[in-house]
Amino acid sequence: MKSSSLLSLLFLLLTSFMPGEDPSFQGGAQGLRNFINEKLIYPQYSRSNCIQGTIEVSFRLSSTGKVQDAKVSKGPGIDLDEEALRLVKLTSGSWRIPAGYDTTSTITIPINFSLRELNCWRSEAEIKAAINAYKAQEFLSDAVVTYYEKKDRGGYDELAEQKINQIKEQLGYNDEYIGRVIEQATKKIKQGDREGACSDLMFVKKIGSNRADKLIAENCNRIK
């Protein structure tokens, strides 16, 4: 059973306009569930640490059904947030908008990520520790990216690079990790999500690896 089947979507539109005049996803609520199930890539960190829960994403819709101003309105601030936001952005253009719809209205979709079928469980304290660890790792990851940005501008420092390599080892930024990120990006390319894929591929480049360069050249030249 693929990971996308682990997602249970709770669909709720919180808007201020009259009943019967709501935007609708192509295929209705079931169509949206099917779309999410097909596109979901359960984030590796949360999967490995049995982190589950509901992420709420708020957005507006244009008169042509394009998703605008999407943001996570409720979430733990880790990779689940990023995936929920990505999925909502992918729905852009697939909404039917009724005449006279107020495009300033806010829509909120709560998405429940569940690993229940994998019998994956951690205590509340373990989950909290894992979330805190993720946020701490982001700080170290930023330090790695900043170093390589300076190096690209001619700022090579042998001693600094030794320290950065130690941080990369601490974060697990090895060949196996890079391979997983590239694999994830490849899945996104197949979904038509080049923006999400290129974000992953550029991250590989920004942490000092050239393994994604070919895919970047093939897919990301037109991505701003």
C-alpha cells in the first residue's frame, strides 16, 4: 500500500458567503480526497519519527480558480506543514468558482496526516522532542547553506569547511540522504510540480553536492 493511502482528508470550507455559492473542487469533496491521496508524499522526517496530525492551510481563490496567498494557519512548523502547503498549491486551477464569488474570502482546509496503518506511535514527549529537534536542525542547515553560498562567491575557508562537514555529518547529509531528496524531487516532477521539485534539487546543490545538477539543468532553468 503506497504512502498516499495513509492520508485521511477532512474537508471543510470556512467562508463568509451564502450556502450554495461555495467554490467546488472538480469532482467535489471526493475528487479532492482522491487528488490529495494521489499527490501526497509523506515527509520523511515525520514518517521516521511517527509524527502525525492535522495541518490547516488557508488560502484565497481567484475568479479563475487559482490558489492565492496560501499559508499554513495551524501546524507544528515542520515538514508536514510544507507538504500540506504544497498539496493545496497543486489544487490551483482545479476549482469551479460561482458567479459573484467574493475572492477576498478565506478558505481553510484541514488535512490530517496519519500513520495509523503502519502502527507507528510515539509518546507525546517523544513527539515534542522530535519537533524541537527538527527546528534545531533547521538552524544548523541554514549555517551549511550560508557557507556554500559564500564559497560560491569565492569565500573558501579550509577550517570553516571542516566545521561545516562536521555539521553535515551531524545532520546526516550523506549520499543516502541526498539520494532520498533527489528521489522525492523526481516524484514531484512526475506530478507536474516543478516548483516543489526544484526547491528540493536546489537544496541539494546548496548543501555542497553536485548530484542534482543534471536535473536542475533539465527542469529548473525557468523556475524563479
